[in-house]
Amino acid sequence: MDKKGLFIIIKYHKNPNKDSDKALPVIMMDTDDHPIEFDRIDSAQEFTNILNMNSNQGFHYEIKKLGVKYLKVSQKLHKEDLEN
């Protein structure tokens, strides 16, 4: 993983659906409901290590780099827009 950029932490919850073993990803937020962001991979890794060591309910934490993949969305044109 590139050391420059913005990094967030994903917390994986156990799925409450008993028929699924797929973990549910949740973005870690601060007290103001903003994603917790790091500008250095080493800071994000240190925080993630602490979270994983202290997890007593089976949660798992991972780092994700922002901007690695993006979806380009174009405005959908309606028939009325094309006529004008």
C-alpha cells in the first residue's frame, strides 16, 4: 500500500444473520460523525493494531486507502433535455 494519501479504518462486524458468515464492513467515525481519516499509513497502522489487540467481541479492523478506485457517474439525460 502506498504510504501517501488518505486512509480510513473499516470495522468488520459479525453478521447478525445466522445463515451468513460474511462480515459487515462499517466505516469508523469520530464523535462528530465524520470518518476517521489518517494522512500517514504508519499512524493508521498503529491505531488499527491497538483496535485489533483490544477487540474482545470478535471485531476485526482494516485500513483502506481512499481514491484507489472511483466510479465515474454521468448525468442521465432525459428525453426533454435532448429536445431543448
